[in-house]
Amino acid sequence: MLTIYFSGTGNTKHIAELFSRKMEARCLSIEDVINFQADIKGHDTITFCYPIYGSRVPRIMREFVAKHMSELVGKKLVILVTQLMFSGDGARVFTDMFRAGTIEVIYAEHFNMPNNICNIPFAMQPSRKKIQRYLNKAEAKMKQTCRNIKNGIVVRRGFSQLSQALGNIQGRIWQGNSGENYGNQSAHKFSLEQKAKTGVKVDKDCTLCGLCVSICPMKNLEILQGTIAQKNNCTVCYRCVNRCPHKAITVKMFHVKPKWQYQGIKHEAAQVNQPNHSP
């Protein structure tokens, strides 16, 4: 078994690594510079892990799948999705990228993880106690997930008609109809995802340290003529927003300076486990 994941700020990486340890699977990020073609061909079962954006697969993951579509035909798939609370058919929409009958989904599950969207006024910073609850529940669900897979029990979370209908409520606004055209990985030209491609803004507090440039998974940013310039290819992963040491960068349509930052599940978990942390 091979695990392939994309993680913007660490939540999905945690789930992918947790699953891979329990299943003794090789674990790779789509950002790794390796021969994915050979790795995918050499495994019968591929596990895909990704965060859900507006009940849709992130564009960066869709583009990865499109690039390796021929190698994925005939594979058995496990789909593990991270979400804040509810995504409807967050795992099922992954299958919209494939022709019917070309893959077999043997398991699909959703995992709730802490909020990392820090520049929207109504998005609250998760407390340390809440983060620990997320971790405990994810651990318990992962144990059950791995037990089921080993015993041949099939679960396909989000594959019901009700889940699909609920997912489409926000999914069509974010990307458009995910199953409109097989092989078309682009979003509708009027979708929020399409608008967000050009949604990076940098304020006066930027010191041109270059961190955002180096960590962007889309290589969307560069230092140009004394400023941070974008190449209009943002995938809205929030990595730069959460990692900027001066909170000088924002993405998407909400350009409010973040009052807090999500440093990743490992950092947050370490803070939770400190003996003298505040309640």
C-alpha cells in the first residue's frame, strides 16, 4: 500500500502519517521530488489524503491526479479526507476525476481536524483542549478505519445521495460541478476557487524574508522589484498566511490581518502537552 497526501498546514500530513504507520505503508507528499509514476505503478492499493476545500478536492491535488491518471487506472483506492466539521461528499468527489469502472474505492473516511483559516473574522482559533479532543477522536477513528480495512470491511463515507446533495451546496460555489467534464481539472471561471487564484495580498509589514516564497507548494510567489509578487496560481492552502512571521500576507477574498496563526498539528499538540500550559 502507498499513501500519497497533500497538506497545507499539517492536519492532513498528520492523518496520512498516522494511517501509514498503522498500515505499514510508504507515505509520500505530492510535493516530494521523486518518480511518482514508478511508485504508483508498483502498488496495488493507493491511499489519497487531502484537506477538503468547499466540499471539493484541492486544485493542487486534482492537478496531481490528472498528471498520473494513466498509472491510477485499475488501482484500488482508499480516500481519507480532513475537514473542519462537515464536507458532505468530500471523499466521493475524488472519484469524479475518473471514468466509471476505472478505479475501485475500498474505503473512504472523513476526519475532523482543527481550524487553520485564520484571516476570516468569524473563524475562531481552536483552543488547546479542543485540539486535544480532535487528536483523540482522530486516533480512535483511525484505529477503526485500519481495523476495518484489514478485515475487508468496506466503508464509503460521503457516497450517499444525501451527502452528495449537501456537498454540492457549497461545492458548486467553490469550484463548480466537479463531475461536469471528465478530465477537466479546472474550476468554473466564476467560481470562488478561480477568483482565489489571484487572491494573495501582502501588506506593509512584509520584510521580504522570502519564507512565503520558499514554502508555497504552487511556486506562486516571488520577490520582484522589492515586493512579493504572485503568479496568479494560489491553491488557497493557507500555509503562507499561517507561517509569515509578521502576519503580513493574506489569501482568498478576506484580506483581514490574522490575529492568530495555526502552526500545524505537531506544534499545537506540543503546546497542549506542556505541563504548565494555561487552560
